[in-house]
Amino acid sequence: MMKDLPMISEMIFETSRIPVTIFNEEQQITFKYGEKFKNPLLDTKEKTLKYLIQSEEKQDIPIIKITDYMETYLLLTIAQNKKMNNYLLIGPFSTYEITESMILGLMKDYQLPITIQEELVLYFSQFKHLNQNEIFSLCRLIYYLIYKKNLDPEHLKTYIEDPLKFESTDIEALIRDRRINESFHMDYREEQLIWQCIKEGNKERLQDHLNNIKIEGIGTLSKLSQIRNIKNHAIISVALATRAAIDGGLYPEIAFTMSDFYIQKIEETLELKKINLINQDCLFSFVDRINENKNNNQSKPVQVCKNYIFNHIFDQISVQDLAEKVNLNQVYLSQLFKKETGYPIGKYIQIEKLKESQKLLIQTDLSVADICMMLQFNDQSYFTSIFRKYTGQTPNQFRKNPNAINT
């Protein structure tokens, strides 16, 4: 088997385009294929191996290893004899796109110098991305090439998930403790009313409910830190409010962006009182946005079209694009859209682009020409003309005095 490992490694690399390394228990590398980059945080391959390997791991099926540095590896132990093992390491790769903001977060977590940012960006940009099914397929391929046996995917999945399972008795003990001490979680119906108020955009009822709700039996989501415990609860609240807002007709992209914003604010603060204020501000902001963007009385095709227009406001959008999106005839969709919104599709798109241009004029230093190009207005004179008709001002006048508008 050992003499075939270099050839097998080459085949794995040629199939997956992911680096492959063979090494022994002393972390001595005997073969490597396809490696063109190294982690700047672990400047030698030997350090990487030492970081990944634990002596108790002697499994004969591929193990998925995920490092603190967002890398994923597959590790397979291959018995050479009773006293010695060899290891086959496939990686690094990732299960998602690693963005520059994530890299900056990693650097902040580990207090890394800004001088290595460029190296880290280059390192992660070379990663192959695999989803769960692709990882399982790669595990099966590796296993078959080495042992000439089929690896049952259900067995592989069970093995991977088993370390994450907990005994049911652990949960039973927690439930028993709450019953003995009569320390129960908040009434589910009380909590549901919060999300219902958000979904309906009912700010007055939400305020009244929050003022009168009895907060008791808060769950323990972190035993190590009370502030972490409160943050976790607040983040869950934001997540549930986000779904309620979407159910209430808020554009998903607005809802998810707001969710990201408020969760970041929660994470950044160390004051318990401030966490609660951020959480409450989030709930009311969702209600306000829902009331600004209510469309829950409109048909599904019209809602989908409006959401598509919102997400693609910086693109050229045609009736044909929208008709294909909702699988309807263009003429029928146009009639339906005008009936439910009061605007022809083309006019609605134009108004949404003009609204976006107003935000760009106020919130950025972009020139009128640049805004024209971003919003796909091919003629600046035409843009200025319809902008004046919509607001009563030219774009430059609006930028200087945005409150003096006719709309």
C-alpha cells in the first residue's frame, strides 16, 4: 500500500486541486504534492502538522479537521506496521468563501500585526471551496483509492457527527434542575406575541407588551460569562425578529443587513444595559421598516418582483427579466403589477432608482455622473430631467438642500 501512496496522492490532487501531504508520526514529511502556499501564521509545514495531529487519533477513515484559522483538512491514518503509522493530509481548503472582513476579524481575535494582512488575503484566496457533499465524496474517493473498499456515506456522516452528540441524560438533568427550582423559561406565548407585533408592524402594541412582559427564567447560554450569556440571548432575539420582519413583508436583504448591523453592535459593546437597548432598538427599527415597505397584501409574484428590483437596483432590469423570475407572461405580469402597486413596472423601477440616487447624493461624495452610471441611466441630461420632475430640484440642488423636495 505504502509504495502506491505517492501515485494516489497525485491522483487526489489532480482530481480535487487540493494539496496532499504524506508524513509519519514524527511529523517528518515523506511526500507532498500540489502545495503552492503556506499559512503565514504557521511558517513551516511541520508546525502545521504538529498543530493538526493528536496522538489519540488512529482512525482508518478520513477525519475532518477544522483549525482556528478557518482552514479545513482531511486526515487519514494509514498503518504501516504495528509500531508505525503514516498520515495522509489533504488540505487546506474551505467550506465557504473567506472574505477580507473575516480575515480582519481573525487578525483582531489573535492580535496579529497588520503587516501580514496582504499575505493572509493571498493565502485564503487560493483555497478551493467544497460543500458537505463534495467533502464526503472526496473522503470516499480517498478511502477507495487506498483500501479498495467502498465507504458507506451514512457511516461516514455518523462518525463525523458522533463527537458532537451529547447524552440525553445531560439534557434531562438540566430539565430536572429547572423543575426542582421552579426556574422556568419565559412563557412561549409571551415571546410569540413579540414576533407577531413585529410581523404586523404594530409598534404601539409591541411597546405596551415589552413594558408589561414579565422577564423570568432566562436561559443559560454561557456558563463562563454573564455578558456573553446576555449577548447570546440578544443575538437570538435579533435573528427571530429578522424572520418575523421578513414574514411581515420586509425585503429579505434589508432584514438580513439590519440583522448583521445589530448583531455587530451587540458584539462590540461590553455594557449589559447597552446590549438591551440595542436589542430593543432593533425590534422597533424592524417595525418602522415594515411599515415603510409593507407589501404583504400583494401577490407573491409582485412581492418577488419588488424584491428582485430592490436587490438589483444597480443593474439593468427588464420586464422580461421579471417575467422569467416569476414564470409569468410579460403582459399578464405587467397588468398584475400595475393593478397591485398603481405603477407600470418600468415606472416603478425608475422611481426606485431615483430614490436610491437621493440616498447616494446625501450619503456619499459620488459625482452626479458616477451615480448616473451606477444606476444604469445612460444619459445624464435625461437623469437630471426626470430627477427634477420627481423632486422639484436638480441633483446638485438636492445635494445642497435635500429637505426642500416636492415628493
